[in-house]
Amino acid sequence: MCPSPTAPPKKLGSASEGLVHVLEPSEDPDMFLQRWPITSPILLVESADLLLAVGTMPLITLPKEMIHQAPLILMGCYYTFHQTYSKYVATLL
């Protein structure tokens, strides 16, 4: 495996920076993303569907039935953005 060019994090993040967040019925996903701009991919679990987002930008909306596949998709996005994205951009330049 190729080592990542980015340094590992120096400290653990707070509990609010988790990769999965279950929204309360009164919470709006857009307001949550604006309030907590997380740089890692995050899976927001709503009452009707799932939302995969990075930072303040939603990427994919998944049906609630894909709750079992969602962590795998989340890990794939995390790997893509943290391990290979910088190498991909470097090859384009």
C-alpha cells in the first residue's frame, strides 16, 4: 500500500465530529451542516432517508433501506477523499 502524504491527526476530535449523526425530527440537515462544517464524510440519518455529506455540501441521498450498506459507502468516500484524492489531483497537474 502507498503511504498517505498527509500527516495523521495530532489529537482526537470531539464527539460532535463523528462520522454518523442521527438527526432529531426537528433538526434540518442543511442547518446541521452549516453549524458543524466537518471536513470528513458524514452520514446523516433522517427519519425518511440517509444523507452523505462532506463539509457543508451534501453528496448523495440514500433510501433508508440502505442503512446496512451506508457505512461501507461512507468508508469508501473517506478513503477516496483522504488517501487518493491528493494523488489524483497531483497526476492531473
